Amino acid sequence: MDVSSSLTGTEVVVLGGTSGVGLATAQLAAGAGAQVTVVSSRRTSVDKALAGLPGSARGVAADLTDPTAVRAVFDELGAIDHLVFTAGEPLSLMPIGELDTTRAHTFFELRYFGALTAVHAGLPHLRDGGSITLTTGSAGARPSPGWSVAASIVGAVDALTRALAVELAPRIRVNAVSPGVLRSPMWDALPAADRDAFYAGTAASVPLGRIGEVDDPALAYLYVMSQPFATGTVTAVDGGALLA
């Protein structure tokens, strides 16, 4: 399949598209000929991302947990072809014995309800034959101790992907991408030594023996946007972590 020809001239909106996987996806989509819009909560992040995108790219700052703000974004953009949701803050461990329901609700607010809000707001603007691509993770299938909240979030996104694929067929395709551990800004808050140790330990634990780069899952987002016979799928790009 020629991804470049299938995306040329299409309108792609990447929510959470100003850093990491979202920005990499926006850059690849723009390189394939799409008109790209990136959306993030901070104007400074939007401006920084636009500096690395073609001049035709657009950027919008909006609180992705605010339904009114998200609806305003799509109303401003008009008709689109592909909606990609990659927004999400780093998830921290939360052993069940130390459960903080306020923090747990906060994690769900952006990663799950933010995605649900984006779909609800963007759907009226999606052209027939378009797609929605959500972001999940491996914690639902292979949770570790302390990951009950994170596993619940990705499990909810997996289920949402399948349910939407059924509900919106045949007009709109819905898929998700499940990245593994990546070398990305998501881990920048860790001290450098801790981050390097985390990367090294993760690389040693997966069959491919390396940490993923943000371009790795970005290719998967482009694939499911372009693949006209895929819906309801969750594509893992994790170096084989689910087999380890």
C-alpha cells in the first residue's frame, strides 16, 4: 500500500500532537502529504511543535479534558478525514493498598474521557471513509504489581475501540495503537541515571533487545489511518514485550 498517496490531501488532526508519539505521527502524516493540525493544552508546546512541521500545518491550544473547548476546536477546523488521540500524562504506580481515588480519576480524565470527548466532538466533522485512532498500552494484557489503575485505563480504551468500530461502521473505521516503552519526553521527569537504567532494563526484557523510538509506533498510526479494511484492531508496537 502506498501510504503517501492514500494520505495526500487529507485532513489529519492529532490531539496530543506536540511531543513524543503524537508529534512523530504528525510529522510522518505531513510528510505523506496530509494537512496536519496538532492540538495540545499549552500554547508554548503548540508553537514549538509547529516549528518542526511544514508551514501549512496548524496548531490549536485547548484543554482536552474540557468538552466545550474540544467541540470549539473541531467546529473551527471543519471537515476532517482522520482523528488521532495520543494525549496522556505519565502514569505512576499505584498499589491498591495505597489507592488515591482522586489521582485515579485524574488519570482517567485525560487518557479515557479525553479520548471519548474527542470522538464525540470530532465525529460530526469526519468525512465518510475516515478514521479514528486511539492510544492504549500493554498494561491491560500484562499488568505488573501496582498497575491496577493503568491496566484499567488501557483496558477501557481497548474496549472503547472495539465498541466504536462496531457502532460507527461502515462509515468510520476505529483502531488503536499500543506502544511499548519508548525513548520519549514522557520520561523526562526521571533523573537521568534512573531514566537510563529504566531504558536499559526494559530493553533487556523484550525480544528485540532495544527501547522503542517514537517513530516506531508513529508508523503504525499511519498504517491504520491508511488501511481501508482495518477496524476494531489494536496494533502492538512494543518490541515483543507481550511475549516476554
